[in-house]
Amino acid sequence: MKKILSFAILTLLFVNCKEDSKINGSLGKDLKEDSIQRVSKLAPSQGKELSDNGLAGNYWLFYKISENSISGTSKMTKDEIVSQFKNVKIEIDEKKVKIGESCIYDYYKSNKTLTEYYESTKTAKLYEDIFIKNKIKFGNEITVYQSLYPEKACEIPWDELIIADNTIIITFDDYLVFFKKQNGNHQSDCYSKTKITNLPITNKIINGNNVWNQLDCNIANLRTKDYLRLPDIKDIKVFIIANFNFDDFTYTLVTIKNDKVITKKDIGFAKDTDEPNAISELTEFEIDKDYVFTLKTKSKTENDFKVTKTERFRINENGLIVVVK
């Protein structure tokens, strides 16, 4: 359950999805040439300096990454890649593309088939299969955004954006990274657009890949936006907000009624020791099919953790916690 992510990466390996136009031979050669790793920093220094706070246009937020590495050459873990992109906002108006607070440029837009874009039938088929697996409907063409002035282009992976089915797709460290188009009035859509995870919520779900979604608003003044939304209890909305901070973690239960926070309770966390990357006590939670929360506090004794406290509760119709014996 403990999230340990390495944030000491000084350089990042990027994938160049479009290399030599003379791609040929076997699929392995196609992938090798198509997935050449480049060393570069994520925050681009090229492009225009950012003078405006935002564009009056459409925007996309991080959605997920592909389940598997494209050719098995990834150097980073999936959690590290998610952490890299989960707070990135991409904006596009009639003239400009803006990548977070790091790069903005005037763009040139074109439509291409996958074969035209990847310049290889075999490679195009590979990416088509990944798109289909991720339920992206691209028809016969994708839309490609590039800098109108090459000398002002952003660094990879932002030098080219492709859009299919209202989804921006980039390639990073041999994974596809997907950004979903958002509704302009995102604050009012904060709850209506959130994905609901059905009960029961087990440790396997809690610790799984791609189960933590991203909010586009603030809930209960919690800085993080990683969430699981549980089924509503009548007019009570129930969220679990996760905060993954280096090798620490906190899971906070939040109940909301009429857009007001009723309950805010930490239900999963760890207590550190003086030793690096070591904890003395941790609290884990699960939620059964009857909506009963079970919290187990474990303390470290020698080389093992043993349960020292068990707490059970449910949420009533008013959004308050009720102890279950």
C-alpha cells in the first residue's frame, strides 16, 4: 500500500515517435526506429515566453497512460509517468497551443492517416491496435498540431500533438499518454463528470494502476486532485482523496451534501520513523459491498507489521460517520 516513487530523476528519456522516413524491414526494426529514446528536460525552454494566464479556447487534462510499454523499452515506471503528467493542462485556441506554464506556440494543423503520420504500415497498425484497446475512435484520420515556426517549437514530447476522438495523445518513454477534452465550465461539472468506482473497494483496487482519477476542482481544501468517487448515498456524494507525497501517503474520506463538505476524515496514512524510507505504523482501509469501512492500524514489531487496532464505520444519510460494532 505504501507508495514509493523516485523523484530524483535528473534527466528524462523521451520517445521520438517519428524518426527516419525510410522505416522498413521487420516490426521489431519499425519499433526500434520509431521509439528512439532522447534525453531532454520536460519543461521546454523553447517557444514563446508565457505572457498570458490562459487561452480562451478548449483544454485537455491528463486521463491515463497505455496499459503496456509499446516495445518494452520503457525506463520509468507507470506511476512515475503518471506523476509526471497528472497536473498538466493543455489549451488550444484558434491560433495557439499552450502546455501548462512551460510553453506556448502558434500552431499549424493538418489531418493525416496513421500510415501517413507514422510513415510505416506496420507501425501504424500497432498504434491503431493500442487506440482501439483504449476505446479511441479515430476514423480514417488524426489531427496533428505542430509549431508554425519550427525554431519556436516546444521540446519533445510537446513538439507534436495528435488528436483523435477528443483525446490528445503523446508518446513518452515508450508509453502513450492520453489527455481528455474537458467541458469549459469545469467547476459546475466537477461532480457530474467524476467517475464512480463500484463497491467493494479492496486493497487491490486501492493500489492498482490507473484507478486514481484527476479532479478539475478543489474539494475540502485538499491540495491533491487524485480521487476515487464512491456511489452516492441518496444526495450525499462520497469521495476518497489521495495524496501521494514522495514515500508518504494519505487517503481522506470526504462527504458532500448540497456542495458543502459534511465529513472529512483521514482513513489511510503512515507514520514515519527516523530512518529513511521506514515507517513504524500504518493505517489501511477497505470498503465492503454493504458500504462498511474497515480501518486497520498496523504497528511494526521487529521485521513485521501486526494489527493493533480495527475500526469499522458507515456513512449515514446525512453524510456523517456512524460506528459499526
